[in-house]
Amino acid sequence: MIQAHVFYSGRVQGVGFRYTTQRRAVEQGVSGWVRNLPDGRVELLAEGPEAAVEKLLENISSDFERYIGNQEIKYDVPQGSRQGFMIRF
């Protein structure tokens, strides 16, 4: 189990990023959340089996490759208490 905390920048708001990320996370069985930030970035916290989290990040990069300018990923020990995947507002 791993936790990935990711900040995406570029043109990542207003392109369906959060909803697509939620759908992809559910497909992979990953828990956590995604939200827009006031500075134009998108923040993601994803927890689950390493292969599932990595697949989610690959899917996001592939789905939004022309919108993502940069991504900062920090891996950490998962909290383990998260259930499901939600969009935070």
C-alpha cells in the first residue's frame, strides 16, 4: 500500500480533470480525493496498492498529457482510513 500526493499544473482546470480522475480511481480501486486549488493547480491524494496507484497516475498523465504542464509527486505511508474516492470542493 502506498499514498501519492500530487500537484498538477498547466491547463488542468475546466477540462474534466477531477471527474475523470474520480472515475479512473474507482476503476483502479484507489481511495482518496481530488480538488481544484485557487492558484489553478489540481491536488490529488491517492491511496491503495502500489500497482493500482501507479496505474491511476499513468492514466491521468495519458488522459491529460496535453493539459498537464508539470506534476509534483510525493509518496508517503498511507493513512489506511480512507474509503472511496471523492471530489472535494
